[in-house]
Amino acid sequence: MAGANLRDSNVEPAPALQDLAKLNGLLCGGCGQRYAAPAYYCERCGGTTLGPTELSSRGEVYSYTTIYVPPEGFEGEAPYDIAVIDLEDGVRATGRLGRVPDHPIDIGSRVEFVRADDRGLLFRPVW
Amino acid sequence: MREVSVIGVGSTPFGKLEGQGLRDMATAAANEALADAGIDRKQIQAFYLGNFASDSLVGQGTVAPLVANALGLPRIPTTKVEGACASAGIAFRHGYMMVATGICDFVLVVGVEKMSSASTAKVTQALSGAADIETEAKCGLTFPGAFALAARRHMHQYGTTRKQIGLVSVKNRRNALKNPKAQFRKEVSIEEVLESRMIADPLRLYDCCPISDGAAAAVLCSAEVAAELSKQPIDVIGSGHVVGPTTLYQTKDLTGFEATQRAADQAFEMARISRDDVDLAEVHDCFTIAEIIATEDLGFFEKGKGGCAVEEGATQIGGRIPINTAGGLLTKGHPVGATGLGQIYEVVRQLRGQAYNQVRNAEIGLAHNLGGTGAVATVHILRSRN
């Protein structure tokens, strides 16, 4: 699949009842602690048996930035936003943040998971 | 464990060193350190080389043996040490341990990086390799971007201002004016910093360290022998080295780096001194905000007060704790694998009273080296014998 163009990340805010995409993560077989992928060891119980699970698809922005000078492979796509997201189940994840025209984001803004692709995770703001 | 001292240091200028390769720079720095130490290179018993990305940037691996042979070192153990931007600090730590444990009497440590001959694309690719390529590098997060995320969080949590962050650049530029080995020897005003090109919001061009070439070196020996060899031996009284989270999403609090905090605690515990005893510090200012965070993580200022400290002048020469007196990574330059030893070079010269930008009565100095987005840190505390 060709690289997702980050300009396509200008997205519409999600209608409230739309099915949310699944954000895949890992679950400790020993104690149930959840992790963003990749994870091989459970900090909470010391277990090394982690299996696939679904993480919360919603969360809020812990921090964000706009990249103006992109790395190799992202030429022509800047400016684009990256955020560290605190998901509702307590797991933290880093991903791109789609832009919604006229709706600037800030720390604390509510977001939801859109999809995972060859550019990692994509989130978008929700109202 | 015995006491260890530094008896020789050397450094090339840092910057765009046209026509100078890894061996040119490494031998220049090492020869200067050996001459400074006044010992024969055949006395060296182990060699550690800090280097981050010579394989990617210039296509050269096997760098430690290459440099050791170029130097004419005897048939001794040679080791390349990599820990992203902390490579040289970690190399220094290993040299320290070889002497402290009594395994070696004389160790040479060199840090070197050649960045300017690679294309911008290659350099950014190599640098992004210091982050997690499966997660954060994959989504297009750059290093300025990672520290921009930290900056925004620091501003949100503590009210640190954009101006306070920018003042770090102004201070370090001013500090480097007298440093003939610095990459930049021109002041910038706070207005120029705040109006410079946006790189990753809120960090701008003058908030970021440059791409640099360079090498630095140090000769270590036992404290006992140092007294006979050097008029001004500098003792390593504290050493700390710790791993930290390798991604931002695994970092509990983005306003601080756990690796720095723990390495500092280790070094201060070993040295048995307090933060107030330190006369100057070379800290890892890969970005302006990184200096502010480092001064808090190292324990010089309360968490969240690092920005105010810069604004009040506490980190200037003459202030409570002068930080980055030679210009820091921002101004001196950041040849990644050499930086940790460039810091040792400055601290040693300060403690000998030979610095270009001298802190009065400098007796105890600290060097802090951080790799990646907090992935690994070293802290070393040095003291002169007065």
C-alpha cells in the first residue's frame, strides 16, 4: 500500500454513534495490565506472556506538536501534527493527529483512533 | 575500587570540518589528550571509542580498531560504545571503570562523529534511528518534535514561557563567543530566537543544536599515579549511568527524564557531595528545553523552576550554577558520538583554571550526557585538587 499522505489526515469529526476502529495492543496473561504495542514484559507482575487485546479507541491529548521540518519519507507532507494520547483505559500511545478545519487542538482535547497504517497510528479530534 | 583521575584532554573544533574524516578528527583529539597527559601512547592499556552512526553516515564500521591503529596504540582491547547522543559519556564511564577496578592503569577514551559529509536525508534517517522506528519514528516524529512535545507539556504543567526557553539559546551563544572550538561564535537576541524558522512547534531553529563534525578525548589513570604525572590531576569523584524509557509514550512524565534523575543520584551518592557544592555543569542541551529539564532532573532547581532560573540569570557565569559555559551543544556543536567527551574537556579545563570562559574558583564540575529521548544517561562529577 502506498504511504498514507498525511494531508489526507484532514478529517471530519466523527458522528457520536459511529463504530470506532479497533486499536490493537497487548494484554498481560498474568495480571491483565494493558500495553501499547510492542511489549514483551509486564512491569506490573514480571510476566512475559503478553497476548493481543483491544485498547480503548478514545482518549485525550497529553501533549502535541506540529512538525514543520519533516524527516526523510515525509517530504511534502508538513506541516502535520503528532500527539501523545492518554487513552481511556490508562494506556498511552503516540500517533499522528488528523486536523479538523476551524477546530484547533490543545492539551486535554478529546480524540479517537482512526486507523493504523504504514505511518503508525492515526487519531482525530472528537466533539 | 580505587580513585580515578583525568590527566589529559583534547578536542578538535566542532562544526563543519571540510575534508576531515573519522580518523583525522579522532587522532587529532587523541594526540592532544596524550600530549596533555604527558604519557607515551604505548602505555595505554584499553581504548574506548564513542560513536553513534558511522555505519550509516559514512559507511564505516569497525571504527574502534581503525582509530586505535591510526593512533599507534599497542595491541590492547578496543571497544566501540554506542548509546545515541550519550555514546561518549558511556565510553568515559567504561574507561573510568577499567581503571577503578584495577584492570588497567591507563585508558584512552575518544568520541568522534562525522555528520556533514552525509546528505540531509541520510542524517535525519540516522538520527531517527535513535528513536523507536516501529512506533514514534514511524509516525514522522523527529527529534525536535519529541522535545517540542516535552516543551509544550513543561509549559502547560509549570507555566514555563516561550521566552524563558529561548533565553537558553541566548545565554549559550554568548558563552561560546570566547570558545575558538565552537561551531557558532555569534550572539543571537531573544527576538531572533523567537522569530527564527519554526521546526516543530513550539521549537524554532535557534532552539535546536546543529549538525556537526568533531572529536574529543580523555586519558584516565589511577588517582595515585596522577599526582606524579600531572600538575593538575582532575579526580572523577562521581559516576552514574542508567537506562530510561526509549519512547515518549512509555515516559510517565514528559517534563523530566528518569535516566538523568537516576544517573545524577548515583553520581552524587558516590561523590558524597550536595548539588550546592557543584560550581559548574555541562548539561545535555540538544534543544533549549532539554537544558531547562536537565537542570531540574540533575537537582539544581526544583521541578518546574528551571525556566525561571534561566530568566533570573542563575545559570549564567557569575550566577548560582553556571551551565554550559562553552556554549553547550546548541552553540559549541553536537557531533553526536563526541559530545560527552566535549563536555569532559570543558569541565576539566574549567577545573584547571584554563577555560576560555572561566568560572571563578571552580573546584567541582558536572557533565551530563543524555541519549535519545531519555533512553540512557550518564552523569560524571569531577573535582580538582586545590
